[in-house]
Amino acid sequence: MTEPNTLNSYYPYARVSLNNPTLLLVYTGTPITAEVAPASASTWKPPVVPPGLAVYYDGVGWVVGTDLTRASISTLQALATNMAVKTFTTTVQGLTSGYPVHEQSSWAQQVAEAQSLASGGDTPLLTVLANAKGVSVQTLAQSVIDKDGVYKAGYAAALASLQTSRSTIAAAKSVSDLPAFTLDSVKTNR
């Protein structure tokens, strides 16, 4: 005697079509019943969401986010701007990672002292730091100037990218004029 076939509920998802190279998978809105799970479906039931939101699949579970297929251009511009600001913030945080905030607060003084060293200016902070490190004040001052240059170049590049993104986003007439959306840029909660 053979076992009867078991039918299960599956919740399919499909790629969001927005001229977007990023793979965003959205719940299609209609569950299906089958013996075997389709390739693009989950056994997890997605949450019910109010109008204006959609349910995206992230490979693990469902994520609620802005419905990109129904959002106005101004909503999409706001999302793209938030995404650009997050990218800028992450980049700048990367430039300062590993340095405590209170150490960072001394950087302006360190740079000022390093620059004034050539003209015989006072270097009280650099003198203490150089003694603690066992190096000359001149060596430390050059290191401070070099690191300041790297930081300023990285910060300038990140800021230029943010400002370019903002200009591009503000000028956008359609979704295809906007940068690609990621799941992180549309999700509202998990």
C-alpha cells in the first residue's frame, strides 16, 4: 500500500523588475499548494502588510519593506538618498575605526602641533606621545601629517561620492535614473 501524497503550502517570490541589477525577491501575494517545493518559494508564511509595503525574501526569511513597484519617485528618491548617506557614514566610520572617540578628539591638536613643529612651535601633546612611544617628536609629527593626509583624502572621496549621488538622485525622473536598490535600503523591520 502506498502513502497518499502530501500537499504543502508554499509562498512564492519573484524578482522585482525595476531595471535594477540587484536581486530583490518579493512575495507574489498568492500561496500555492504542491507536493514538492518550487525553486522560488518558501514554506514560511509571510506577514500581512499594509498598503505601501511589500514582503521581500532574503534567503532566510521574510523582510518587510517599501513596495518599490508602487512607490512614488519622491519616495524612491528618499530611499536612494538614505542609501547614499548610509554608504557615506559607513565609509567614514571605516576611516576612523580602531580609534576611540576621545583619541579622535585630539587629532586636530596633533595635526596643528605637527604643522607648527617646522616653525619652532610648541608641541606639548606630541612630546608626551612621542616619549610614550619611544620615538622623536619629528618622527611622530611626520606620522601624524601622513595619517591626516590619508584621512582627508578618504573623507574627501566619500563626501564627493555622497554629493554626486545626491545630485543624481535629485535629478532622477524615473526609477531607472536612480542607483540600484538593495534589501537594506528598502526594509523597514524584520
